[in-house]
Amino acid sequence: MRTSKKYVLLCYVKDWKMTKYPPSSILRSSLLFTTLFIIFTLSGCSGGGGGGADDNESTALIITPLNPAHVPAGEFAWVSFSGAEPDLTAFTAEGGVVNQIIFNSEQTITVDGIKSGDTLFYDYDRNSGSKSSSAGLPIDFMSYQYGLVALPDKTISAILPPIHTVSTAFPAGSYQFKIQNLGLSDATVNVTQVYKTDGDFSSGKLDINLFVYTAGEPNPVIPDRKEANNIKNLLNDVLGQAGITINNLRVEFIDNPEVIADMNTGDDLTQFLASASRETLGRSDNGINCFLLPWLPNRILGRDGAIPGPAIHGTQASGIVARAAKYGYSAEGFTEHETDQRVLVKILAHEIGHYMGLFHTTESDGNLKDPLPDTPECGIENDQNGDGKVTGPECRDKGAANLMFWTIDSGLISTGSFQSEISGYQLDVVNTHPLVR
């Protein structure tokens, strides 16, 4: 078992943007600080819960509504999950259990701390701005992850930890979260627990739901179910590096010209993803919802609902969106259509990576990096043209080929490389997510 940096991750939303010229500005990333999820990988819970597992899956996915928490207006409360299964036990060579806790409220709330007994993992004092930890965890990184605000009817979370190999950093026991109510009225915080059992966290199956939106004519990249099966095979090639196999790929073709015609701004995209995600409420499967449109505004290529995404349907963040279109790239050894399909798979796999809990290996400014010890870093010192960004050509051999690099590199694509590398720790993260079973 690896020993990893101890860390806690929050969730936020990522955009991919594309400009064809110049290559240094092909994609730009922006953050929308409105959605947050808590996945905490602790050791195994015993006992039952609500339903949710597919009959053909080898591991159980249990979904249980917990008792709501109540936080007075303008105040905070350390909240225990009184409806959760007690007595979390240690991970063993035989695996364990992953828990995901999902919150939402009619008020504006945030998660500002986490503790277990006398051990304070993180505490953010919103009045003084001070941050503290008695567990020796990296304050700077945790403050990057915590303290984000979820607006009314949005979802909020934190991860401890998002990777099973650091489970010993968060010993078995009862945990409390510091929920801050920033609203003007008392808040009722609804809580849902999702957990899965897993034998070894080294591999698993993942279901995908593809919703292909059209406007009177077939999508040029996925015109029919046969081509959708090609996408499944290509996704297996990429995600197979992490031990993940696409189990069921369900496809729905939706002819809705109005949705596409109304996709003019970033706000339109935000509203579409939230609305389409909420409409998945009531689905009986456990797949990731992927909404594909031939057009996205502001040259955006893809967006995830949250990092990591919820393992339930029906929230405003229960999905990802990607542009499926003729991209204009050429790749050695591939036809234009084959290239377009591989670029789409790269976009889908990247956004699925976010949904599973992965961050960009390096952000565009070259300063912010993910916490994984084996992912390559490309610092701002590599900014050769002085534009304040590190791009693919500037980061060759420094992470540009990784699946989670922040931007598409047209130069790598031209050689037939579609930036699909996955590190060992990235494998550990994605296999920890409850939807990988």
C-alpha cells in the first residue's frame, strides 16, 4: 500500500475552453464556486441501508437519507450524522467501505471544519480568517479545499480522504463537520449517505449514461448506437489504465433544437447542466450522466458538475457536459472522424476524472497543483512566452500528456497522442469513488 500525502479535497466546477489559435490559449479554465461534495473514505461500515445497487454489480452501493441537521441563522454547528451507520472499521488487505456524505439546504451554507473526538483535522474561523489543525495536515492545501459557499438548494461537501491509501490518516470513528449557515434564516441541512464495499480498490466497473442532444440532424461524432459503442471501446482503452471497465453504456438520442439554440452564455450552460442533472432523479441505475451537445458557449469543451461528483441522481451536479462536434484537429494515422471520436473520449475521460475526484495536475497559472505525489508538475517558470500560463508545448515531459492536464495540446494530438496518461495515485483516487464498483 502506498503512503501518500495527507490531504482533504473540496469540490468545485471546472470548464474546458478551446481556441484554435494560438496553441498557447487553446483552453482556459474557470471555477464556479457553487457546488461542493463530501466523500470521505473511512473504513468499512457494517449494516444495511437504502437500495441502489444494480443486480449485476459485484459490490453494493447503499444510499441512505440521514437525519437532517439544524443550524441557526448566521451561526455554525458541529454536526454529527445521527442516522449513519456507527463504528467504522479499519481497512484491510480485503478492502473496506467508501462513504459519501451529500448535503443541501434552502439556505447558503458552507463546510468550514472537520474533527473526530479531540483530533481537529481542520477549522476555518470565518470571523477572524484564521485556520488551524491539530492533526498535522497541510493548512494551505486544506484551505484551498474548504470554505467554499453553496448557494440555496445547491450541494456542499468535503473529502476525507478521497483516496483509500491514506485511510490511516483518518482513523475509524465518528466524525463531525462544521456547517456554517450564512443565510438570514435557520437552516435545515438535508444529508444523504452513500457507501460501497470494495474488495481491493485496484479495479472496478463503471456505468455511463450518454444523452446525445441534436437539432434535427445526427450528431457528427456519435450519429447512432454503433458509433456510441466505438466511444465505449475507446473509453475502455483510456480508463482501463486505471483498472476501470465500462460495464453498461446506455444511450439516449434527444432531438431538442431549442436547448442548443439557447446555449449562448456560460450561465446558459450552468443552468442546462443543473436542470438536466436534476431531471435524472428517479433513475434506477448507478451511472455517470454525460450530456453531449454539438455546441457549447465560449469555446468550452466540457464541464463537470463537481469534484468529485455525487454518487446519486437528481442533484444539480449529477452529471457532466461535453461538446461533441467536429473539432478541427488532425492526428497522424487517424481519419478526421476517428480523430474527432478520440478527442471526444479525451474530453469525456477528463471530465469523468474530475467526477471521480481528480484535479488538474497543474492549473493554467503554473502555481496551483494537485496534491498527488506522482503526478508531474509544470510550474510557472516554464512560461516561455510570458503570457502568465503554462501550455502544452511548454509542459512537454512535465505533465502535458497526463489525462488531467488543464488544456488540450493540439501538437500532441497531431502526433496521435491524446493526452491519456494516468498515474498510480490517480488510479487510487478514481477507484475510491463509490460509482466504481
